[in-house]
Amino acid sequence: MEGEEEGPREVPDNALVSGSLMGDFVSDRTPVHEAAMRGRLLSLKYLIRQGWTVNLITADNVSPLHEACLGGHPSCVKMLLKHGAQVNGITSDWRTPLFNACVSGSHDCVNLLLQHGAIPYPASDLASPIHEAAKRGHLKCIESLAAHGGDFDHNIGHLGTPLYLACENEHIACVKKLLDSGANVNRGRGLDSPLHVVARGSNVDLARLLMDFGADPQARDADGKRPSELVPSNSPLIEFFLEHEGPPSLMQLCRLRIRKCFGVQQHYKIASLFLPEELKRFLLHI
């Protein structure tokens, strides 16, 4: 656990720190990799003082920083970065430390990496940090990526957009954050929109949220089907789509237009308008 990293009883792990500086290992993993992976901060400090470099990599280009991020150990991440760890190192399967931090869901690791210059955009579509955070429902990681310019409409052929993945895995808080951050509500995977995947999953709350942000119920997928045609039988979502068959209400159209006029980066200014609180909450989707 992360709390063990700085506990008063921790001592350097003899299994990690014993032996010569260039010990004889069965694999190409070093004691620094092991300490980072396990979150053993004191052992990591000891090894660094003994002269071990923090940028040692395995045959697959995995660094100690990759391991610390995957394990979700911010104290070890901070120590490695302090001693010059390469923040944007790429493994043979295109993973960056930031991607690994989004896998583990460690908000603290994500923030540390971004503060030290981690690039929020993927080096390859095979390992996109924002897609991984959206798929796993790591809301705080998404918030940090949003604050550092993450691309919420980046469309990866086999995955779709981050919004599509969040909808597919029914992470409603992540969906709301992505939409608030300006994600295109109708951009999914190919012709399959976020509303299509929500219809298949029969999630009324997600369907309502997408519709509130302007999702098109008439959009057709690769088979020419609208979202309403994909809803399982006896689902409450059938009634929801029947209620929204016609054009959007004037209130909805006004909200969409006002939000578009302000622009994503200026939505916060709506709260300072001289309008009734109830109306401001409506405009802000609160």
C-alpha cells in the first residue's frame, strides 16, 4: 500500500539492496525496478545513494518510473523524478509512465508526471492515457488530463473516443466530465455514436445525459440503425426514446446555443450572469 512508503518502521529491503552494484540477475530487471514496483521508498533511496541510475531500462524499455506509476506509488514517482527519471519514456508496447498511472488510477502520480512535463497525448494509439482513464472510470485522472490540454475527441479506430469508452463501460461521472470539458457528444467509434452504445446497454441515466448535451437520436450506425432501434425489448429506455422522438424543446435548443456561444473554456462565466440561480444551474447542467 502507498502508506507503507514513508512509514517509520520501513527499512531498506535486504533482498533488494544486497549484493554488488552490478549484481548478477536472472532477468534484466534491477533492484531499482523492484523497489519502485513494490513502493519501497527507503530501499529506492538507498539504491540511488549507492549509485544506481534511475533510468535503467529492461529489454522491453520498461523503466523504474513505469513500474512506480503502474503500482500507483506517488512517493517513489516523486523520488525518481527528483533524480532525473525520463518522464516520457516509451516501452516497446508504447506505454508511457502517464499511461501506466492512468491504468492504476493514481491521481497523485498523474499530477506529478504532468507537473514534470509529461505529454498528455499518446505516443501511439496503442496506449492512450485519456482512453485508459475513461475506460477504467478514473475520474480524477481525467480531470488532471483536462487541466493540461488532453484531447477528448481523439478517435482511435479500434476504441473510438474517450467519451465512447466511458459510455460503453457506464462510467457516468466520467461521461459528465468529458462532456463538460467539450467532448463531442456525437463522436464515438466509426458511425457508432455514444448514444448507440448506451442504447445497447439500456442505461437511461446516460441516455438522458447525452441527450441533454445534444446527442442526435436520429444518427445511424454502420447498419443504418438509430439508437432507439438497438434498445433491448422491455427496457425502460424504449419509453425514453419515444418521449424524445420529436425535435428538441425550445429550452434545450436555447441551452445548447448559449453554451456554444460562450465556448467550452468560458462556460464558467455563465455562473456570473444576472440570471435566476435555477436557470444558471440548467445552463451548466448542474
